[in-house]
Amino acid sequence: MTKIIRIKRQNRGNKIRVNITVDKDTEWAIKHLARLEKVPVATKAGEMLRDALELQEDLVLAEI
């Protein structure tokens, strides 16, 4: 289960820092995908979160 613990705005442009807690399988998957794409884990997690939000938006719009 994933829980958002804290969201904190920092002076780094449009980005915010989000701390999350994930199970070991999810951690492994994010780290593995980040390694394959040669990007930081935080970057990959952010990309995955954006993708999930877009999918959620598509589902909501499909119901209209």
C-alpha cells in the first residue's frame, strides 16, 4: 500500500518534494525501471505518477 506522507514546496521551480512509503515490490520495480532508463528513481517515480494521473483523468472524462 502506498501512502503520501508529506508534500513540501521548495524553491526549485515548479517542483515539489513528495515523500511516499511503498512496499518492497514497488520499490524494486521503480528502481529497476529507473536503472533501465538511466534516470534517478525520483524522476521515474514522478513520471509514473504523472502517467497514473493522466489515466485517471481519461477514465473520468470517458464517463462524461
